[in-house]
Amino acid sequence: MSDGIIGLYYFDGEDGCDSCQSMTGYYDDRVDPPHENCDCEQEMIFLDEDSSEVSIEYKNIEKEDSDSSIETYYNNTFENHSETVTVKRGFEFSESVNTRIDLPSELEDLVDYDDETLDINESLEMTIEPGESVEINILVTMKLTIYRAEKWIEFEGYEIKVADLEGSVENPTQYETELY
Ligand SMILES: [Zn+2]
């Protein structure tokens, strides 16, 4: 479910001035000292997420529908080079378009998303007049959804945000065939 290890910085201001003392604690990144000449130590520590001292919580889990995009799955032009003969051509195209999942594994476990397959099956008969050409496009609409969550841990009474998780899922929703 998780990477296992979390790195934290401990700012040790116990022997410092009031501001340093009040900053004493754990942070997910190295902190800027509260003033010049601060010589408080910052120590990096590593925590095992599965340890009983650590509890993990995911907050602000969000799902946002974003713009759809149209992708070309097939594009070709058939030309009739003859100047006198009308040509008939069969055209067949089959393909399955799957959901594209780009989620960090923790987010994948956390959110519900649709895993879909869109089957494209096109079969048509074209009549191409002398000297003419026919262009075929097969266009698939992909619906983009963004997922986000914050990962927090609680450790020794401190609540620390350790990661912003973000990922996306693209679902094929429909296709259309265009002939010119
Ligand atoms: Zn200090």
C-alpha cells in the first residue's frame, strides 16, 4: 500500500531562544531557521510507516472532472487514381481502447474509478469516384479525471503532511467515424 519509509526533519530548538523552542518539532522538509545566527540542529530521521508509532491518514481526497480530449485512432486517405473507373472499397477497423490509469499506488487504493474498454468496430463500403479520394478518421473522446489526496502522518503527537498525491484517469467514452 505504501513505500514504507518516510523521511522527516527534526528541528531541535530546545536550547535556543523562544522562537526556536516554539519551532521544535518534526517537519516533512528542512525548515528555515527562525533567525540569523540560529545554531539549532536539524536532524533527518526515517520512519517505518508500518511502525506502531506512526499512523497514516489521507485527507482532502478530491475528484475533479477535467476537459475531454479527442484522439485520432485511425487516419487514412484512399484515392482512386483512375480517371474513368469508379472503385468500391471495403474498410474494416477493430480496436479496443482501454482506460489509461496514471495514479500513484496509494491513490489507486484510495479512490474509485471506472476501468472501461471501448470497442471500436467499423466496417463500411466506400464508393470512390474517378480521381476522387476519401479520408477516414476514427476519433475517440477521452474523458480526463484528476484525483488528489494529502497524506498525513501522526507521530509523537505531531501531525505532519508528508505528501501531496495526484494522478489521473482517462476513460474512453465514445468514438466517431468521419468521412470526407
Ligand atoms: Zn535556533
